Amino acid sequence: AKPPVEAEKLYDYLVEQAINKYDFVSSGQFAADMLVTLENDGPVTFILKA
């Protein structure tokens, strides 16, 4: 894992790239505890594990 300052820069870059490529992108505050929900609406779901 990267140090928090470096990791946040990478997170911001990822969000920026997603915003430039996709119509709807939502992001939260970096390193915050969040409760999220998922509604599948498509033929595939990708699970990303850290």
C-alpha cells in the first residue's frame, strides 16, 4: 500500500479518468468510512479486492 498522501493522488487520478470516460461517476471522500449499496443492472459484476 502507498502512504496516504500518495494513495489519495492515485485515487483522485482514477476518479478523474472515470469522469472523463463515463457518463455517470460518483465518488466519496478519500479514506472515509462509507456505507455503500449496489444494484446490479447488467450482464457482469466486477469485484475488486484490495
